[in-house]
Amino acid sequence: MTSQLETAQHPERLRRVAIDPVSRVEGHGKVTILLDEHNKVHQVRLHIVEFRGFEKFIQGRPYWEVPVMVQRLCGICPVSHHLAASKAMDIIVGVKKLTPTAEKLRRLMHYGQMLQSHALHFFHLSSPDLLFGFDSDVTRRNIVGVAMAHPEIARQGVLLRKFGQEVIRITSGKRIHGTSAVPGGMNKSLSIAERDELLKDIYQIVAWSRDAVQLIKKVHIQDPGLYNSFGTFRSNYMSIVGHNGDLDFYHGKLRARDDNGQIIFDGVDYQHYDRYLEEEVKSWTYMKFPFISALGKEQGWYKVGPLARVQNCNQISTPFAEHERKEFVDYAGGAPMHAPLAYHWTRMIEMLHAAEEIKNLLHDDDLLGNDLMATPGERQWEGVGVIEAPRGTLFHHYRVDENDMVTMANLIVSTTNNNQAMNEAVRNVAHRYLHGREVTDGLLNHIEVAIRAFDPCLSCATHALGKMPLEVELVDPEGRQIDALRRA
Amino acid sequence: MTQKFTLDGVLIPFEDGETVMQAATRAGKFIPHLCYHPEFKPHGSCKLCTVKVNGRQAAACTLHVSSGMVVENNTEELNAERRALTQMLFVEGNHFCPSCEKSGNCQLQATAYHLGMMSPHYDHFFPSRPVDASHADFFIDFNRCILCSLCVRASRDVDKKNIFALSGRGIKTHLIVNAASGRLADTDFSLADKAAQVCPVGVILHKRQGFAVPIGERTYDKAAISAQHEPIAEEALK
């Protein structure tokens, strides 16, 4: 599974094309492509050019501050970091089991986030490519273009996201960067009025989520030649799975499968994740490359996120989403589906599951309880919190000293887990679409489409309705610029 | 109380010996302040309470009222100066409100909101100030100290322990712990101390409380600082 296109033999004689920054993703990244004089592709890399430093500056801070501070990593899915850090700090304060109310409130918050993040990605960021075509007119390849051509789809996307944001606001105190999950429980209960506010809309949300699955399923099935093969590569895949192998975004055990779907490891307590996973550093990107230790860094990389989760679980506990999962598995023909564009389909199945779970929780009386904090147990010095964030498995690992200060932090975020996988997809697309051809804006968007399928969160908050400045320079082997293409 | 003075054009009654701050507060008029606390002798150091009396500036917390005095308080000119002082306090320390557990209960933050502070304006100093987490129940984050000296006065005048002091001169003034080691763990500081209750910002903090109070129920979520009655710091810590 090692890509031949990661490092060219003689890069000094090749010209460089850069997509910088990649647009309609969270954060900043760039793609560089090295071509020879016949436009043949010799090297393709996805670089993450931001350095955040959270693992360092959280050191020396009190552990109870961590869940609030680290969520500032991101403005799109801060709830994931808030909850993963809180789960780690639950361990630190000796709490192995939350009160039923606290766990259900956290789950509600998390499902709200899953709903809003998946809706944002599908409708705002990716639907322009899927509805208009990858090399369609760039001026309408954005959410405004979708709103003009398909107003009802755009409206549902906006309102689905809004509902998810409201769930987060009500459970965490704010739409973005709330403070409600604390070590050992929650600081905020849910009032009857707040629950009823969500209840009045949830049935519509479930219905629209079902429609969204039908939409992407139709788009995918209509063009199997493209959707099953675009950027496709085979790889291992990993996620946590819940009780009885259920799809579970909040808690479970680690399970990894190989590219044929055979189990590599299963039932792994994530407190011991570092016995199973390692990270490799490469000089050309700030993002590390995790891999499964037992397989080594050449064979051990994997993908995470919706496509991994929906195929890794045994079943989904909610009926509509389970029905859709079975259809997806049937479509894949009983073997794992590896097509990056199938991420969209599975992402919508997950959004439907999140909507159904929110509906179930809103009918659960435990949610209205006031028993929010578990009794602290024996103080621990080390804790790991893992959660399935919208983009995949998220690890938070901390050590805390006897004075309550953090001494070590290790975060493996979802997109980091997908690093090698995204690079593979980009190389695959570059080789298939760019090899030997003149570079055009539409062809470059094919590269971005492949990256977007993974919904990478390169840090936080850079969307500009498809108008992200994108500049491509063609440089001859002597370094002279021979052509330039600018999207503004 | 037949004696009166004029504050922003309104006649305010006062008693002999009262300061402008005391009389104004009793009358429900807000004068921004950080180092003033009704239970302690005024310090007059933060200068947030600067008012204009007969055309001259004075600290409302130390100025005694006299009959017929005309005091300007809530004017754009004075508030602009207070805003600048507040901005300087923000850049002199390391005030990261987004992850600070005192956020929503912090008098500095609430005052900045009251004064319409939209940015720090000045260059940050980014000082290096290690925290003191040595005490079993308390945590001192020197990064947020605004040198109001309330903890110094509380420990010296009420607790009779003299645990805190301001050391250094001018821009190098800083809060210290009076122990040979400089560590709070090596003092007899305790939960019952007045000094444990008066910090208006997030310096002296009870350990393991963190974000126990949800957004919406924090002191300044409920009402702006200008609408709150004294003593603010004690309420904020409950």
C-alpha cells in the first residue's frame, strides 16, 4: 500500500504545481505536484502547513481547564475535543462511570455536533461538486450556487446544521465553545422547556436526514464508474465500536480491519492505544502519520471516519440508519468499499443515525435529571479519552502531576489518522486525471474533491464560499514561471 | 442626610466622611473600579475610578465628598481613559479569557465589557509568569494579576497572616508569596481566609472547581457589572 508517488527520484528537474490553500476544507493545507516536461506526475504530497502547539502549551495548566482550552483547536467540531478531553479527565478524577443523566447529556451534545458538522460538510462544502460536477463553472460551485439551483436542498442543509447547533447551545451553554462537560460529569442540566424546544423540530430533522441519504445514494449509484473508482485505494480502517459492535460515536473499544475486512485487532481498551498505534514524522508536513504498530509504517496506515465506522460496526441501533447501512453494504457487494466518494454516502447515514439518537434521547426521562456529577474515585496520574469525532477517531492522552498540573499531552486528531489515506487519494487522482495533461482549474478541483471527501479539519474556520484564493504556478525546470492560474 | 453633591447632574446624598465611591455606590450609581472593595481601606492604585471634580481628576475611592461638589463620572472622556487603562492591564499580563475558569465571574473582563473594550489595542507583553500549584486546595495563576492588592490587604488586615505582598517597583511590580520558598504550600493559607475570597480576577483560585458554574448562571451572565451591588467579588466566588 506504499505510494510510489510520495517522493520523486530527482525533484530538482521537475516543475512544481501547488494548490495553496486547498479550499472548502477546515483550515489550511496545500498540495504540491511535481511534473516533468511531458506533464507526467512524479510526486504528490498533501502538506499541512499550520502549527498549533496545543500539546505544548497545555502543559503546566490545571487539568480541569483542559476540556475548555483544547476545544479551541477548532470552531467546527470543538465538542469532540471538549468531550475527548473530559473523558480523559474523568479517568484522572477516578470516575469510571458517569451518572446516567450526565452521560446522556454528553451524548446529546455529541449527536448534535455530529449532525451539524456532517450537514455543514455535505451541503455547504461538498454538494456543489456533487450536484454540479467536479469541473463545473467555478463561479457557481459553492453553497450560494446550490441555493440558486436547488433552493430546497440548500435550505434543508442550513436548517439541519442550525438544529445541530441549537442542540449544542442547549447542552453546552454556547453554540461554539461551551463549558458544560467537566471532569466527572456535567455542569448543566436540561430543562423541560429546552427539551421541548428541540422536540418540536426533531421529527422534521429525521425526515430531512433521510432525504439527504436518498440524495447522495442516488448521486452515487447513478455514476458508479466515477463514484466507485475516483481516488480509490485499499487500506486498513479503524474506529471505536460500542456495545455488541454497534456504531457508537461516544464510547467503545478500538477495532481495526484490513483492506479485506478481516479483523486486525478488536475489543482494545483505548487506555492502551499506544500499544497498538504509533506515529511517524515526515519533514515536509506538520501532520504526523499514525500506523498500526504490528503492521509497521509501510503497511499499517489506515483510514477513519464515516466510511470506516459504518463498515467497521456490526450494526446501527436506530432503524432508519440501520436500513441504510444494510443497503450500503449490499451495494458494496459484501466486501469493504474503499472509494473515497463513498465517505459522503456513509456520512449521511451517520447524520441520520445522529438525528434518530437525538430523537430517542429527547424521549428519555434520564435526560431531565439533576444528578450530574459522579463521586470522584481514586486520583489517577494518566488518562486517555477517545471519541468518534465527525471526521474520525480522536485521541486525547494526558498525564497530570500531584499538584493537578498537566505534564504531558498527546492528541491524535481524526484528520491525522487519515493523513496517509488522503495522500493516497490525492496521488491516485493526480495520476489518473493530471498525468500527461495540461493543468486546468477544473482538473485541480478534482484533487480538492478527493481531499474534501475525507472532510479534513486542517484546523479551523476557513471557508469563503468557494472563493478561497487559489494560485497555481507552473515553473520550468530552471525555476522560471511559465504559466500561472489564479482563482480569486 | 441633608448634605448632597452632584454626580453626573444628579443630586446624591452623603454622610460625613464618605468617599465619592461610597456615596455613589449606596445611591446605586456605578463607578468602574478594580482595586476598591467596600470592606477594605481604599488603595487608589488602579485609577479606574478616576472622576472629574471641578475640572480636576481624582480617584473616587479616596476622595471625600463635600457639600455642593460637582462630580463627572460617566462621560466619554473618562470612559476612554478607563478603557485605555483596562487595555494596559490586559496586555501587561496573560489574560486568555476563552480558557479562563474565572470568565463570566471576572471583574476585569466585566469592566472591559462595560467600557466597550473591543481589542487590547496595545502590544502584548506576554510575560513569563510560572503558576504556583503547590498548595493542596489553591492555585495561583500570576499571569492574571492586576496588582489590585486586595489579597495583600485581606491577608494583612483581616486574616493577620501577611501571606501576600507586592514586590518590585514600577513596571516590575509583582505579587509574591511571603515564604522563604515563595510557594503557597509553605504558608498557612487556608480556605477560611478572607484573602481566599477577594481576588477580582482569576489569580487565587480554589482547585478542582474549574467550570462548575454553567454559562448563563455566572455572575456577569445575569447582569452587567454596572447593575450589580457590592460586594461583587464575594458573590462571584460563591
